Amino acid sequence: MLRIDWKRGEIPRDYEDGYLELVRLLTEAAGLEQSLMVAYLYALFSLKEKYRPVRGDLGDRAYLEHSPAGRGGTDVLFEKETFLAVALEEMQHLSIVNLCLVDLGAAPNFTPHVFPFSSDLYPFDIELRSIDRYAAATYLWIEADDCALSLDPACKGRSEPEKFIKGVRRVLRRSARFRELEIDVQTPNHVGSLYRRIVKQMQEVASDPPNFLPTDLPWGEWEAKMNWILHQGEITHYKFFRGIYTGKAFKNTKVWRLDPTDPDYPCLTFTRQTAYTGRKNTIQNPDARRLAWLSNLHYWIILCLLDSGYRGAELKLRYKAIDNMTIGLWHLGRHLSQAFSIGLPFDQMGPQYRLGRTPEMDLRIIVLLIKEAQRKANDLKNANLLPDGYDLRLFDITLEGLPA
């Protein structure tokens, strides 16, 4: 868990060795981006269908350019002002950070997190919850730069109006972990703080790199990419969540004052549940639980393919992961929300998504996981439970080229 030195107002250094410290920071960043990606996906599926323009949609363009199932889906990557665009960009951030780790000779990080997820970067836990004004305030705080929501006099002229800042803090006080006093006496408390430390550490290592790294490693390009992630969050994502928080995204600044039962209230209220059987919070509706379990399988397939793909620099495995997101998980998330008022469970498969002892065994076990999902999907098709848009060709696409 990332820590803040509250007295000095900075992320403390743990390793004397510069390379080890850089890998530590990038590993933390990958974990953080994965947590935000999952939290944003969970929240966006809670938006009601009438607010589809705010949520965003893959729609008929669910297949990316690389996929033999169709063309045109890459256009969605250029759409702005939607929750989906923000979630996709978090996926891109996760990809960039892991590619950097691999370029440095380190392992990618797709370690699952238990929610609520705690980090000293934030005065509250990151939770999987429906979007509401509190959730919007947490996302606003997460994406803000060091001054936007600060009451520090040194930020005058670069911060939001004092009334707005105090309003955000009033909403955030719903969290028992909200540390008002600590926030006011330190500066870094957002994602940008971590990436600024990464850039600084990268410059240090680049000046005297370990002899096992390639001499032509593109340090300048990686530094530029880290700065791109930083600014995309602090500018684009912050602007989007400001619109969600104020209601302007819904064209109604009083939208959060509505009763949650009002048809114009933006979201459905999800209760966090699991698709595993025999637990206190197991999904009770048997049809919904079967669909949720299939969504788990796709989620795990995605992470396993990404982990294996980055370790072996296999681009095709990353494409297969994207297919499982856009052709599989996306449609299941929409359907569970609209038909059952249930959020994607995003259950943990285990402590990691590296399944095999060797790269070959890793792929063979992933194939078993894909075939398990295929059987479940066919059972759901026979029961007429699969959502519109879910394409069973996905499994042939995913299995193509993998060990028989």
C-alpha cells in the first residue's frame, strides 16, 4: 500500500537503490490504475439507460480493428466526455505502466485488490459502488492536481473557489477515513503525486542505469508517457468528474437532490455482491448469479491474458484480452445492471493472475479457463439468458493460436 510521509508531505523513498525504487513506484502505479479501472467500470454500469450519453457505449462498434469479428471499434477510444472514455483511458494507463515495467526487465503487475482499497494517497477508501454524489466527489479528488481542491494559501489562483472546495469536503466527510487536518498540512495527495515521483525517479535511474538494461532504452519516451498519464488525469478526467459532481453532465445541477427512486435520478443503487456460491453476500437470483459468474470468468481471462501477454511481449494475447472486454464483459455488465440492478462482481480469482509455472503451462491453464467460460456461455444461451450483443464467436477468436 502506497504511503505518504505526512510531516514532509511527500511519498517517502523505501529503497536506496534507484532501480529498485523505480520498479516499486511503477508497481504501485499499476495496482492503483487497475483499482481505478475496476471502480470506474463498476460505477459506469450503474448509470441508467436514459443517461447513456454520459455513460458512453460501444454499441454496434463493439469489435476493435484487430478482431476478425468486425471493424470500427477503435473509434470509441477517441470519444470524450463519457464515463466509458475515462475507464478506457485508465486501461491505457495500466497498459503503459506495465509496458514500462517490462521494458525495465521487471514483471508486470496485475495483482488483484480487495475492495475497499486503502492508500495513503487518498483520505478515503476506493470502493466499488454505484455512482452518486459521494462517489463523484471521491473520483474528483482522485484526479485533481495538488492545488485544485486545496485550501493552502500557496494554491491561491490555481484552486477551485473556496465554496466549491468546502462543498466537496462536506460530501467526503461521509467517509470515516476522511482526514481533513492532514490534508491541509501537506501537498501531494492525488494520482499526480505518484507520477511526479516516478518521473523524478526515472530521471535518476536514466542518469546511471544498471548495466543489465539495454543501452538504447528510450528513457525520454517513457518520461513523456508518464507525464501524459499525469496530465490526462488532472485535466481531462478531472473535468469529466467535475461535471458528474455538479450535475452539469446530466444537464441538471439539482440532480443529486432527487430521491433515488425518482426516474430522473442518474443511477441504480447496487449492493456489493459476489458470484461465488455459499457466501453471505452471494447473488440470490440464480439467473443473475450465472451471468455474474460468466462475467467473472471473462474478467479473469482478461487479466490472465494481459499478464501472460506482457511477460512474453505477445501482442495477440493483449488483443484477445480486449475482445473479452468489448465482446463479453461489456454486454454482461450492461445486462446485469439493466435487467437485475446488479453490478459486476469483479470477484478475485486468487492472489495473482500468473497461473502457470512456465509460460507454456500458463497458456494451457488459460485455455482451460476460456473453455470453462465457453461452456457456461453455451448453457446460458440454451436457457435464453445471454444478453443482446454477446457473441459466442468470442471463444473461437480467443482460443485461436493458443495450445490445443
